Amino acid sequence: MSLDSDSAVPSSSRDWYFPSPPFIHAAKSPKYHRRFPTNPRPSPPLPTDSQPPFGPATPFRAVSSSSSAPPRTFSHDRPRRRVDFPRRREKPPRNDVNQPVSGVPDGLSKKRSEASAAVSGDKVISFSGLGFKLRWKMAFTVAILMTVLSSVVYQNFCLHSQVNELQDYISKLELRLQAYNSLESMELITYSGLEDDDLPNRSLKRLALMVSLVFLSIPVVVFKYIDYVSRSRSPESISEEESLNKQLAYRVDLFLSVHPYSKPLALLVATLLLICLGGLALFGVKDDSLAECLWLSWTYVADSGNHTDSEKIGERLVSVSISFGGMLIFAMMLGLVSDAISEKFDSLRKGRSEVVEQNHTLILGWSDKLGSLLNQIAIANESLGGGIVVVMAERDKEEMELDIGKMEFDFKGTSVICRSGSPLILADLKKVSVSKARAIIVLAEDGNADQSDARALRTVLSLTGVKEGLRGHIVVELSDLDNEVLVKLVGGDLVETVVAHDVIGRLMIQCARQPGLAQIWEDILGFENCEFYIKRWPQLDGMHFEDVLISFPDAIPCGVKVASLGGRIILNPDDSYVLQEGDEVLVIAEDDDTYAPAALPMVWRGSLPKDFVVPKSAERILLCGWRRDMEDMIMVLDAFLAPGSELWMFNDVAEKERKRKLIDGGLEISRLVNISLVDREGNAVIRRHLESLPLQSFDSILILADESVEDSAIQADSRSLATLLLIRDIQAKRLPMVTHVDRGSFSQSSWIGEMQQASDKSVIISEILDPRTKNLLSMSKISDYVLSNELVSMALAMVAEDRQINDVLEELFAEEGNELQIRQGDLYLREGEELSFYEVLLRARQRREVMIGYRLADAERAVINPPAKSERRRWSVKDVFVVIAEKE
């Protein structure tokens, strides 16, 4: 034989080891195991008839030595393979048996590999078949045992029935013997025929009993076999393929999860099977018909006490088994019903049920403004006997209801329904009947302005995607004015926007220039007092607007909705304007059903005491804090203030960063005409920093809710209050003491009294976010305040009730057009003059103004839409009047 290694056969894909040579030719195997190493090692030669000292525990088929095998006296190892199950995930490194071993002839190696391959094939077949045989043997054994047990039970019942049959037969024979002489032969034949007919009936009953026992044993055999197969698999096989019981459990779980009515259906099938099998078993042990046995089986399932009249042992065993199954089915049915009721109540508790309402107000989102908004909507619905408000937010329903229940106001018949859901999901929007709502309010989220507006934009997209369409309009609260154009582009004519930050900023500027204007805005925007209404009155067609002004005893007209201009609202029109057909009148009234036109009264048209023009002088204004719309406020102040005015900005933003933000916001400092900017850097809550400012020289001071803390209303208000108290204290120390101050119950020497004296010299406007802070400022009377969140909620509620009012509000807050102003009484009357409100109103028309109310010199609040407008009273030049006039 040649020892050349080039003649080696390519390696096979099996795992091979190299044990001692007698392994292949051994006819018998020892009783113990041994694991051989992979690397070959020399072993002494063995005689031809010797037995292998070691071998695997599993039996192998002996290989015949009659073939031309080389002599066994050689000094190297022969190939031996490690036996394992055919399935395995990871295979160890394999050594090719066909490769020649050093020092072994090539022919010998070739023959040895052929013999090894033959042995390997036989052993694989024997091992793969062994597990299969063992599984089926165990299954057959269990089946045989169940069959034997069933047969024993069946034989017991059969023997019992045979005894009964024999007793019946003996009694029948006795009857036949007694009746032999009296009965005719034909009757005997008939009686015999009836007796013979009972034989196939008994066979059918035995078959029915056998079928019921077999059907009952089938599930036990199947489950036992599945459990056995799952346990008999090797760990390597289980890692590749899940066990049968896990697969079966997964299929059942999938069926119960996917199909909504799977549980009741499974219970129904189990009940029918129990009734049918129980009926067959009863048919096998009773003499009744199959239909009667099925009915008895149903009664045993429905009521476990119905089997008490059973007398025979077979009947009792079957009836008890059916009653036991009926109790299990009843327990399962009770569990299903309990789960269904619990799921329904849980769905109701978590707000998953559908709202079946129409003409309701829908609020999407949750913020600090919700309480004030609900209060205003409830007041607006009071005249209608109440209404429905649906709130949907991404919060738990119970938490929302708990928070709403803590709100300290009367809902006045309005019902608030809470639902959990996302306004970005169409299914959740349909759940709250979005297509049937008369108004939809989208609240801005607390936090980042850009993120809040982006979410509002996505919500508008979702609302416009409702297939059923929308019956009402959408009122969107935005945080940044720059995003208003994009939202209106997406929503189209359905959308009305209220830019909260811009509204509050402009309102603060107006209140800084005219102290007391914040309270007037609260009265006009809120539904508690007087608000705007638009209605058509055909009887006013052809009348001049000057006459329309005195035609409503309980309202004050202030504009016209012109039909010829496409429904455009004109505030403060000319006296010569004649109402045309289709025109509507804009009024300020207490409610929409509390006013109506009346006959024209006789009003004396007097003349103004003097042609007085309010001088416009330069002012010095201080802004404490930083807002993200600071550039907009600066541009509005530049339009309102007189030339030569100064605007001081005091905040903790670095000067370079401050200018960069203003430029990024679109402000060109070089184009400011009337004001000049003065930058001061510092912290508004540190007294040392505030003392560096000439606080006593400012005409107005605006304390802004700083951008760094505006996410927390409490923290922002605390900062504003601290700044307010520090500024008033510094002003009180710097300003001279006044001895004639009479402001409430505070003494002149108290610190609040000193601050009240300082408040007479300059106006401080504080931006307040939390309504609870309002009481503190109103009690101390040291500052005029702006309740920002509440004012925004009022504006949202008003636009939700009538979307046309949004055009009016936009003009009143804009830089051009008309605005609310407070005028001194000496512009319209003389000291001590007796005039009616109508007469003062007509004098204001000479200045192209619409007078809507007044505030007496000794009063704290203004009166909007005063009653008894035709009654005369004595006026003072210190009284002030509230008018709608064009911006100067």
C-alpha cells in the first residue's frame, strides 16, 4: 500500500473521533460509557478475537469481518465517532475521517472509512427510529390502558344490565305462563315480536355508551401524548423548535385574543358537547329514548340537583358526571360574565366609551386655562339652561374628573364629560362626536412654544381629515404669532386663531399707557358682565348709525356687519352710515336675549366744552424680564409712544445675546422712530440690582413673566410679586411722603401705605398667570394687574360662542384701527353739569368716539353698558369715560 497523502478522500460533514481500533469490529458492547478524546493516541495491538475494553452504552450493529480488512496488528488508532441525536444546533469542529493518518497506508485508510460509513448509517437509522418507537409505544400503552379501563367499566355496566334483563325476562316468562291459557295465539306471537325488537335496541344503547366513553378518553390521551412528546425531546431540539404544548397554548391564546366572541363560542361548544355526550351515556344506561336522554342531560347541566331521582348505579354515575361538568361550565360562564361586566365598567371608568351628543363644545387638550374656560362657557350656557362640554386629553379620566371637581365655581347646569384620548388619532376624535360639535377649542400645551404650536398644527390636520366633516368651527390657541399663518393655511375657513402671548403683550402695553384698562377688558371679555353680540334687526334698515346708537335701552351699538362688504365688521362707523338690508348690528350687552331696539328717545344734543386734544408727550417705560415676543412689544410701543420716548430693558440676558434674539425675531433697531432702547443687565429679584435703576423716574413699569420660568405659573407669579414689592419699596423710599393719602384700611405709616403712595406716581403692570395671585394684588392696591391666563380663556370662550367676535378682538388689539381708551370727563362736560348718558354719548360722537361706559371719581370699577341711559345725573370732571376710538 502506498502512504501518499494525495490519495485521501475529501472530508465528510460528520463529527469523528479516533478511539481504539477494535471498536468497529466489536460484536458486543460493554455496560459502561467512555468519552474519547479528539486527538489520536497510540494504543498497543490487540489480538484478533479480543473484545473492546470500552464502548458506548447504546447498542450498535456488529460489522462483519469477512471483508478484506487489514490485519488488526497495527500501532495506530482506528476511527471512532461520538454518538449523538440527529438534531443539534451547534456542531463541534469536525475531523475528516477520510483524510489519511500519518503512518497508515492509503488503502487501509480507504477501506476503514468505507466500513465506518456503513456503521454510521445503520446507527443513525437505529437512533432516529428509537425515539419515534419509544414515543409511540408510550402512546399505545396509554391508549391500551384507557381502553382496558373503559372496557372494565363497560363490562360492569353490561353485567348489571344483564342481571336486570334476566330478572325482567323471568318476570315476563311468568307472565306468559299465567297468560297462556287466557291469551290467544296471535297475541302471543305479537308479544314475542315485541320482545325480539328489544334486542337491537339494547345493542344500540351499548354502542352509545361505548362512543361516549371513547370520546371522553380521547382528550386525555391527546394531552398525555403531547406532554410526553414535549418532555422526551432533548434540550437541543427544544431550543430549535418549541414544544407541542407551548405551540398548542399559543394557538389557543391567539384564537382567544383575535376573535372577540371566542370565549362565549368556546363555552357554547363545551356545553353542547357535554349535553350530547351525557345524553349518549344516559341513553346507554337508561331505557328512555335518545331525545328524552338528551333533555335529561340538559337538565343535569342546568341544575345539578335534578339527578337525585336516579336509582341505578349506572344512571347515578353518569348523572353525577354530567352535573359536575355542568358546575364547571356554570363557573366558566360566571367568570366570563364577570369579566365582561368588569371590562365594561373599566372602559367607562377610563373614558373609552363613545360620546353620543350633538351641538356640544369640544375642548382638546389640558392646561391651566381649562378652569377659567369652563367657567366662561358655563356662564354663557346659563341662559340656555345649561349645555354639554366634552374634554378630551391624554390623561386618565378619573384624574381629569377629580381636578375639575376641585374647581371652585358653579357650572350652572352645564355638564362636563371627560374622555381619555389623543386628538391626533381619528378614532379618538370620532369617539367624542367631533363632527357634531358646534365649536372645537384646541388648547396650547404648557411648555415650549414651538412644540405646542406644532402639536396644535397636527391637531388641525387631524380635524380636517374627519370624513364626516365638521359642523362647527375650530378655535386654536397659539403661543407664537409667527405660526398663525401656517395654521390658517392648513385649516382654511374653519379655523379661528387666538395668539395668547401676542394678546397679552399688546394688552399690557395698552394698560401701561392707560391705568385701569385691565379691569375693563375683564368685564368685556368675560360672560359675567357685558360682552359683544351680533344680530340682525330688520326694523333698523334705512336708519342712520347716529340714531341706532340711542335705539337700544339695554345695549350700546358700537359697529356694523356690512353685508355688501362680504360680512366685514366695521367698528365705530360714520354717523351718516345708513343700515342696508342684510346688515347686522354689533352691540355690547349683558346677554343675547336681554336687548332689543325701542322707539327713539328725545335727546338734547349739546356741544363739547372745548375743542381739547390730548397732548402726546415722551414717556419712559421699563420692561422687567424677557419674553419670547419681545421684538413685537417693542414695535407696538414704537407705534404708540411719542417721539423721544425711552424703553429700558432690564433682565438677566446678556446684552449681545439680547440683540441677537431681537434681530432673529425680525426687529431692525435702526428703523425704530419714536423710541430709543436702553439695555441694563441684572436680576429683577435682587434688590441691589434694582437699586441701580432710576425707578422713580419711569412713567410705566411692566413686570413680565420671565421666559425662564413661564412653564410654572406659581414660580413665575412668585418672581413677579417679589419684583413688584421690591420696586414699590424702593420707590417709596425715594419719593416724598404724601400726607393726604386715603387708600383703604392701611395706615399711612405701614409699608403697604407707603407703596400705595408710590403707586400714585407711576404705573406698574404685572403679568399674572395664576388666578389665585389676583386676590393678593387687588387687596394691596399697589399695582394694576393683568390676569393673562384668565383673559386668554375669556377670549377663547367668546370666539367659541361666536367666531365673528375674533375679528373685533383682532382690531382692538392691532396697531392700527380702533382701540379701547379711557378719557377724562372734562373732554365732554363741565363741572357739576347734569346730563343723561345718552347726551354724553352723543357729545362723544362729535369726537368720532363710541362711549360704552364710565367710572366715577370715587368708584373702583367702571360701569360698562350702564342702565337707565335716559336719566340725568350730576357729573364731575374727575370722572372718566370708556370709549372706542381710533388710535392716535
